[in-house]
Amino acid sequence: MKLSEIHGALKALGTQPTRSLGQNFLHDQNLADWMVDQLDIQPGESWLELGPGLGALTQCAVRRSSAGVLIEKDGRLAGYLREHYPQLEIVHGDATEYDVRSLFARGPVKVIGNLPYYVSSQILFQFTGEPSPVCMLSFTLQKELAERLSAEPRTKAYGALTLLLGRRWRVKYLRTLGPAVFTPAPKVDSAVVLLTPRPAGELPECDGARFNKLVKQGFSQRRKQLRKMLPECTDRWAELCAALGVEPTVRAEELSILQWINLTNLIDGRAGHDGAALARQAQDVHGERFDVVDENDHVIAQASRHEVHEGNLRHRAVHVFVFDRHGQLFLQKRSRWKDRHPSVWDSSAAGHLNAGQDYDDTARRELAEELGVEAPVELVARIAACPETGWEFVGLYRAQHQGPFKLPPAEIETGGFFSIDQVKHWIASRPQDFAPGFLRCWAEFNR
């Protein structure tokens, strides 16, 4: 929008920019076009804009795809947007309170926004946290924050924020924006950054919660030597430093993202979690032996996992639905290393019965192996072997646990709790996101 258009629209609404909402309206239309171009929105693709204001970016994005959602906190501007963009979904609300899980039903979503400085960090973590349906973000931030996100080790700007975002996201500093392109003009420079997920296998896997805790500890007093900030590692410090190839006097800001990940895995005793190692772990299950059963679930033979799957032989499995105290269901995203249905969403825990095992014991075992917890299990239903279950007779169980869970990276990429309504909407909109066995269990659970 031109400066004159902004002033005219605000006058018609009888309002002025609100400082408490961090409202600074972009009035350089060429710049707005360029910013939207960074997301490469294709026709029909889903996108989300945070704090659209009067729609400087919106009018550029909607020309590319009408599958957009706008989140605007100012009720006056939300009404203006509904009038001018009836083809879009307008949410009158606070972006910091928006439930990102609802976006899974839209598929991969691209996000854009000129973020208010005072909530930028909070929004960044909210929309990039695990699990996330977001596939790309382009944000205008305060320049100082943008420099911290994209900083290199051993620089003043490099810190916990760099690492907490950088483990899973690539951050590219695109350009600096002077105050004059906004009205009212802010007192500091801004910058545009582009965040894209790191390609699978670019960095080793690690326990994300453990990584975050170590990084925050390490940078809590950044000028101190790291060994003083990680007292639980004192006895092994020389060994850890030798494995990382650093001096014992190293400080937090001197370790790269890769070294922080390796440190996390060394402390957890999980060194070697690169792609090749995880692929080997995933393939190790091929030596398992299962009971082969007839149409009545009676054991008639035994065979290897490979033979059972290759021959579509009837066998046995369990699925466990784990709910929290609020009735939300935990779903896991299967690892890309899985031999069947990689990188899709599945039951909280699931697995085959090995030869000679029963359903109840296997349900408890899968909770321990896949989620790292123990909980009572309750049989909900028996599901007959069919193509949807991969010719498995399934014992469907439910359990209750709040987490946190410890997810084995060779088996599970990520996971999260979802409300029942969110799961229903997601399945209805994008059934291809889910393993067929889970869909069959879900249908039985909801009979």
C-alpha cells in the first residue's frame, strides 16, 4: 500500500497506529512484493500471515494463492480485512495464543509477517517448535534479533537463540530495512529473514529437550568456561572435550551447532546418531520372528518379519492410543528410516507381537520402547486382519500419560498431543498424512 492509502484507510476507520500493538505499517509496495516472493507461494498453497494490519503483504500473497489465513489482533483492522479479503479466513486474535496444531489440516504451510518487536521471539518459537506443520517462514524482525538468529560461532551475536532455532531450521538474513519504509517509522533498523527446515540428515539426530536444556545452561553465563556451566559433566569433561576436538577451557559460544548436538549425544550415551547409524538401527528389526496366524487368529507357523511382510501373511500387532488428562491424543510421526509407511503420522505407540508373545505384554513393551514410559493399558477393541492393517490382527489399547516422552530417533521423528477435534479435521482434510493402520484403528475407536 502507498503511504497515502494507509493514511486514508486509517482515517476512514477513525483510528491511528497503536504503539502497544507494535503497529508500523509497510508502505513500500515493491518491497512488499519482494518479501512475498521469498516464500514462492504457488497456486492453491496454504499460507498464513501474522499481524497483516491493512494488508500490504496480504494483497501480494492473495494474488498467488487464495488459501490464506490472516491473524490480526486489532479488531478494527480485522473488520477492515474481512471487508477487503472475503476469500481469506480472518482470525481476530493474538498470534502468540494461536494453536499452531490446527494448521496440520491445511498441509505444509508458509508463514509471513512483519512481527511486533516485543513478541518476535515468542512467535518464532511458537511456529517453529516441534511438531510443526510450517515448511517456510519469512519474517521482518528487529535487526538485532535477525543478526542473533543468523550468527556464526565466536561472534557477539551468537548465543542460545541461534542454536535453539538453528538445530532444526536454516536461517538466512536477506536484507536490512531502514525505518523510512514504515509508518510510523520505528527507531531502529529492521531486517528480513527466511527460515527453512534443515534437510533430513544434514545434522545428526539428538534429544531436542536435552539439547535445549544444555544450551540454556551453557549460555546462562556466556563468559564462563563451559565446564563450569555443566557441573554434571565435570567427571567426564576431558573425555567429552577430546571427543569434540576442543580445549577443556572452551566457552559456550565457541561450539558450533554440530558440536552442541554431538555433546548432547555424548552426554546421553547416544553418540553416532547420524543418518547411516539410524538406518542400520531401523533395518535391524528385519531379523525378528513373528507368529503366523489363520483367519481366526490361531497360530499356524512362524516366519521372519521379511517373510511375513513380503508374503502378506496374517500376523499380530498392537496399537496404543495415549491420552493426556485433557483427553488429547498423542500422535507420533514415523521416522523416515521405517521400512513401511515412513514419515507419516501414526498411533502413539505400535508394534508387532514377536513369536510367543501376547497382546497385553506387547502393548506395555511398546510404550516403554517407543515412548520411554510405563502406564496401565486397557484393551479397547480387536481388529481383524485386513489390507488396511497390513494383514495384522490388531489389539487396540488406550493408556493415559502426560509425558514427556523419550522418542527413539530410528523409530520416531517427532510427536505431539492433539485434541480429538483437531485429529478428526486433519484426517478428513488430509488422510494421506497418516499410516493406513492408524486410520483403521481410529475408525474402530470412534464407532
